[in-house]
Amino acid sequence: MSINPYVSFGSFNTQLYGVELDSGTIESTGGTRILADGEGLTSDGYLTNMGQQRENGFIKIVQPIGADTELTLVGMYNTLHQNISLGATAAEIAKFGPNFALSTNPNSQNFAGYNNDQIHTDFEYADINSNFGDGWNLNAKIYTYGYFHVAGMVRIRTARRRTGRASGRTTCRASCCRTTTARSARSRASRRICPSATSRSASGMITSPIRARCSRLTRRSAAT
């Protein structure tokens, strides 16, 4: 059995670290072989407040069953937190420098706390491989895969979209939204602007992330 820790460093406070385990062949359990690895990465990045953190776990187990069959089990898990910039204006670059991306001001749309992603993925499979001789072989595999994406880990408020009838739900960060209201004799429009939102179906299930400003949430005529 071997255990191998590792670490490396890079620019912009980048750090990669982890440990790998290789069991070799375990004779007492019929020849079991295990490989496992855990790894983490953090980096501030070149652009301001655009850091990220990653964690990864992996394990593979191979278990012989008799002389001609092997069962393989594999599982891996990944998690990522990253800040995402929607871009900087020429005025912001001139004022703050060419590496300006996100701010630390919670009253600004480009606040780092409102512009980030949380992504989690996992993948697992089980495989059985049998050799029956005379050219006959069986290889069967089942697997599962998961992907979860949450845009912006801040307090959110749910509002119903109005376009004359209910058409689903939109979540928008209440703390980052700026509301402007225009009124006329015929209509009233309310517009919310924020870095990103999450689209939900009428059942409340997340259907897709929206990496843009919130669309107009309400628009009603005077008659309604």
C-alpha cells in the first residue's frame, strides 16, 4: 500500500493539494485493488474578487470474483465555487485598473456576493466483466450522473411573472435588485435589474440558470 500526498503553488495565490492512496493487491480479500484520491484547489485569480475553490474526490475498487470475473466500482464527487464577472466598463477599467472585475460593495450590481456559481457533480458506475471462454465474454455496466448548479448564494425572493396569466416563477436576489417604475395613463411597468436569477417552473423545480439580468417581472395595463 502507498499513500502519496502532494501540493503545488502558483501565481495569484493558487494552491493545489491532495493525497492519493493505492492499496496494491490485497490478497486477504481475494485480490481487491483500491485507488482513491482527494484533491482541493484554491485561487484568487488575476481579476479582482474572481477567486474559485474546487474539491474533488475519486475512488475505484476492483474485486475479482473467481478466476474469470471482475467487479469494478467507481465513484467521484466534484464541487466548485467560482465568482463570475459580467464584464467591466471602460470607465471602471480606467478607474480601477485592467484587472477589475467584481467589487466588495453590496450596493453594487457587480458585488462578488451576487455573481457566483455553486456547482456540484457526481458520477458513479458498477461494471462486471466475465470471460466464459471460447470467445464468449460478458461486460455489463450501470451508472448514474448528477449535476447541480446554483447561481449566487445570497438571500433570494420569489416573484410571480405576470404577462396577463401566470407563466412560472422567477427568483431574483432582493438585496441586489434595483427597481425602477414608469407610470403612464395606460400602463405601469416595473423592471428589476440584478446580475442573475434562477428560472423555476410552476411546480417550483429549477429548470435553468439565467446568466443575465432579470427580465421584466410585471407589466399590467390600467384595466388589470
